[in-house]
Amino acid sequence: AIALKILNTPTAATASFTRFSADALSFPNPDVRIVPLNDPDHPAHGQYGLAAMKHFHPGNFILPYIGRLHTNKPEDTDPDSEYDISLDRDLDLAQDAAKSGNEARFINDYRGIADAPNAEFRDIWVQTAEKKWERWIGIFTVTTGKSGMRKNGIRPGEEILVSYGKGFWKDKKDEWVPPKKKYPTQEKHGNVRRARVRK
């Protein structure tokens, strides 16, 4: 009960999170599209990714990450899920999009595809129809950065890519090592399963 209250109550520490009205969020989202990955050199060839359908400028909100809210207790966690993302480590809460989610579950890790991610996870507040605030996870275009290298944002048709985090790849080291160069061949690296975002 205390954890849920914290997730529904903006505090001084969380007041800076971007806020949205649930009415402003579209399901399905017309600004993105789930696309088959047909390029044989793509690390997730034969699977799916998420592409932008409009130009997202640096820092733009793209869509929320939707999933089943759960604790990290063994009895409440699916050990085989590859779509699990931490919502609040202090509260030991996470979201799992394996069985219930939105388009965001198709976003791939940038490794082997691009030099860096073009999107990132951020905490957001969403006001529901009952005028209550709920803490969600949002996906945003990365900012331009000090060097201005990311000033183009994400163009229409471009795949949306995040970083799953080093911890994810450490857990997966026995299955697959993410390549350092873009688009390795499947013959060299084998098949890559869909991956949970980060723990």
C-alpha cells in the first residue's frame, strides 16, 4: 500500500518528471509502427522492431512503456520474461510487457545496429480519467548532447533504439555477446532472441 501511494503521489524528488494526461496518449500509437526486420545483417533478423512514423526531435516524448506492474519477489516475477523493466528499484517494483504491453515492447537495443541509442527511458507522471496521478515509464528521443551529435533526432522510418543496459548483457553473456560494430552477420553471431529491456 505504501509503495502504491508513492507511485501515485508526486514528491519533491519526482516533481520534475514530465507530466501527461492519459487523454493525450493514443493506443495504438499512430506515430510509431511495428516493423519486420528483413535485413539479414540485422542482429534481430526475422523478428520485429519499432520504427518512427514521424520526425521526433531531440528530447521529444515518443510513447509510454506499458506492462504488468509487479514486485521483484520470485513468486511475482516471470524468470523467462524478456520484457521486464525496473520501475522503482527502491520500492522493488517492475513492469513486465511479456503478456500485456504496447508497441514499446518491440524496441531493440542499439548494439550491433547503431553507434549509440537514439531513445532513452525516463520516468513520467500520467493523470488518469479519475484525475489521479500514476507513475509510468516513458520513452523519449535522446537530447542533442554537448557535442550536438544527436541533433537530428529520429527520422520517419528510422528504427527506435535504446540501451538495455550493461546489466542485461551481463546476464546474457552465455547466450550472446552484443557486437561492437553495426549489423554483424547472423552466421557469425547466431540468432538473437527478443530481449527484456533492463532489470
